[in-house]
Amino acid sequence: MTIENTNPYFKRHIFFCLNERKNNEACCAQQGAQEAFDHCKAQVKALGLAGPGEVRVNKAGCLDRCSGGPVAVVYPEGVWYTYVDKADIDEIVESHLKNGRVVERLVTPEHLGR
């Protein structure tokens, strides 16, 4: 059976890894992930992109891409991003979440895992 959702509740989801490791291993929480999440959520709301039929900004635990961190992933496209600052988040919001265009310069290299 093929499952196809022709009427998704949200057009896009962005998940931010906010995982924090207690053993001093690299993790997204040590690299400003919470601030990036908060900024993204505020930007999505400010642009009127939040809510059913639009965009949902979610927290996530470990997404297992630690060596590329901090990371976020946008669905349904499955595009992984590595970001550095608020300007990167603004670009993801404007280009991908609002206009559906991938920000190529911020795409996490596919070989980077944990």
C-alpha cells in the first residue's frame, strides 16, 4: 500500500536538534541550538507562517548528525541544515520555509553523521 497525504496538517516542519550530552561529547546544545530554535520560532510567527497549513517549528532530541552540528532538518523535503548564526536561520526561514527554495550553502554534507 502506498500512503500519500494530499492534505498535510502542516506544509513544512523544521526540527532543531537540542540534544545535550553530559559526557562532554560534541552536541548541538553546546552550539547555540536553543537560541536558534527560539529565533526561528519568532521569525516564523512574525512572518505569519505559523499554524495549520503552514510551518511548525519543533524541538528534537538527538538527530544523530552531531559532527555536522548544530543541525536542523526540514520536512517533508528531508533537507538537513547546518547553521552558524541568526542570519543563517533568517535565510532558512525566508528561502526554504516561506518560499520552498533550499539554501544550498547551508545544507549539511551527507557524509556527516555522529
